[in-house]
Amino acid sequence: MSTDRAPGPTRRPTAGPDPRITVAVITRDRSGSLLRTLDALAALPERPPVIVVDNSRHDTTRLAVHGHPAVTRLLRPATNTGALGRNLAVRRARTPYVAFSDDDSWWAPGSLRHAADLLDGHPRLGLLAARTLVGERGTEDPLNAVLAASPLPREPDLPGRPVLGFLGCACVVRREAFLGAGGYHPLLFFGGEETLLAYDLAAGGWGLAYEPSLCARHHPQADGRTGRSSLVRRNYVLTACLRRPWPVALRAGADLALAAVAARPGARRALRETLVRLPAAVARRRPLPPHVEHAARLLDWQPAGGTR
């Protein structure tokens, strides 16, 4: 029997701590922002257990969160795991559902309980994408409109609007579905990694839905992380090589090459890193089933605005 299997859904609690859901947080060298996130999670009525994956280079984060009431477990990989830190957290979780936060994001009160109710009530639902509000003013993240306008047809056994993408810090997964899909792919590491996971969940028969009644709050740092644009460009091409038909992948590669020739920001670095990883992508290539490829083609025509 697999030791990765979590207990099945329990009876729906209407108040107090909710035993169905864990929050996984990945962080790196931002202990101040992380403490704000942990304080917000500790104040939630659901009182979720929180697993923190610390990708930091030193002990500052460990010392800062020691004894924090929200933290159930602190994982400290030997190296920076990027988005793969979420895989580690999900494996350690002992609840049927896992919500993701970054060290600058958290969940609105009641959203986690509502997400667990939806997952309880829809057995094929593998992932819920939430509405994301940014900053102190609660500005709508542009991706909200993209997900709400998804051209994918409604599915009677799913809530909300079917999608094939999400924001990594504003989603809730069924643990069984996430682990069955392999979690985040090691070849991508970080940057636009959500699309490949969405493809793999759908290929495994799981549904993904955008549900705006769920709300995540995102307070990104003003300075942000450097180099993200090149990672997103690289991973867009690698995702196409891993799962899409060759004409789609070749077109994505050609677009990146042209952007590099034009010296667009991050394009030259993205091209170099794509070429280094290309043999591994070809070796691990697994084209999408026809029905998922059809959905991906519908989304190819959707206006850009973030991860699909």
C-alpha cells in the first residue's frame, strides 16, 4: 500500500478547524514577507496545518518561523527546489486537499472550507483556481479575466468554468490527482510551470475549474525576483516540446529565436537555457491525448494575459 495516500474526504465541518485541507508555502530568503503570510494563515477560521518549504541559503527563515503557531512542518531541502518544493509539501501532507500559497500570498477567510466542500462534491475535480486580488487595494489580477473568459465548454460534473491553467499561489488541488500527475515537472523548475501541470492533470482525466468565489490575496514585493521573464519564455517552449504537436513546438521555438535576434528582454538567456534542456525534453516527450490537445488549441486563440 502506498504511503503517499491521504485519508479520504471527511464529514464537512461547518465551523472551526477544517481537517480536510493543508496549506503548502514555498519561500526563499524573504522571512519578513513569509511571517506576514503565516500570520494571515494562522488567523483563518479553518486553522489549516501549514507546511513551509524553505529554499533559502541560510538559517534566517528557520529562526524567524520557529514556534510560529501556523507552521506544522518546516522542510529544508539541501538545494533550492523552486516550484518542486510544492511537490515535497504535498507528499508530506496528510489531508485529501492541499492549497498553495507563496511567501507573499494567503487565503481569504472561508475560501479553504468552500474549496474543500467543492472538492468533496465533485469527485472528478482535481484542481480549483481561485480569484486573485493584488495588493492592499485588492486589485484584480489580470489572470482572473483570462480564466473567466475560458472558451472551454462547461462540464456538468465540474463547478465554475473549466480551464487549463491557473496561478500557482492561488489554487487548491486534490492530493491524489496532483501526485498521480507527477506534480510540477523537474525540467521546468520555476516560471510558468503551471501550464504543464494543468495539461498533465487533464490528460489523467481530472477536471480543472476557475471558481471566483474562492479568493487568494497576493502582495508581491516591489523589487520582485530577477530573471523571471526569461524563465517563462524558456518554459513555454519546453512545455510545447514536452506535450504539444511538433508544429506547435517548432513555432514556439522559432518565435523565441526571433525574439533573441531582436534582443528582447530575457530572450537570449531563455534560448540558451532552452537549447541546453531540449534533449531532456525530447526524451521525456509525451503528447497530449486528443481531447486535451483540442482544449489546448482552443486556448491558443485566447488573448494573452498570463498562464492559461
